[in-house]
Amino acid sequence: MSRHWRQCGSMLLVILACGAAQAADKPIRVFVNNQRQTFHPPALARNGKAYLPMRPFASAIMGGLAYDAGTGTVRISYCSKTAKLKKPQGITVNGSFYVPLRTVADALAIPIAWNPRTASVNIDLGGG
């Protein structure tokens, strides 16, 4: 019986170590119409995806924001478009909800450009 528990414990440690390695967050710089934005909390990249904190992002694009606690749905609107996200589509870091930038930008028809050399993203609102 104790051998079984040792094996389970070893497997758990491997799983935790892999999860921690995948979840390493890297800060990214965000620009809106080529103007640097400072988000609190900061934007980040995780597992190859850019995530922006929900409230500062909505504010930066001068968009609307709504959260339905009953369904766990976040709605971000810009012009005549609305992006709807369920909590599992985003991530929570230190109590702040982050939205996946590409998913939201595509839903809102907002062009974005990623620069891997500078770890930065430009959100192009154009004429809005």
C-alpha cells in the first residue's frame, strides 16, 4: 500500500512541476494606437497567449464592460460589437480577471499586432 502512495505522490509532484513551468507569466507591453498603456495589474503572456486585465483593457479601448455573476459571463463592448467570455476562457491572477487578447480583439474586430522582439502588442482602434 505504501508503494502505491509513493507512486501517487511522485506523479503529483511531476504534474505540479509541469503546471508551474507552463504557467510562468511574462510581462508584456501594451500600446493602443501606438500610445503606451500602463495597466494595473500589468498585462502578461502565458503559454504563448497575451492576456490583459479586464477592467483596464475595457477602459483603454473606451469600451463597455459588464459581468453577470449568475452565468459567469463577461461582456466587453466596443462600437457595435460585443465579446462574450465565460470565466474559464480567461485567467485569474492575484484576484484580477484577465481576458485573452486575441479572442476579444477578434470578436470586437479590433486589429492587433504582436511584436515578439519587444514582447509588445499594439491595439489599433483606427477611427473607432
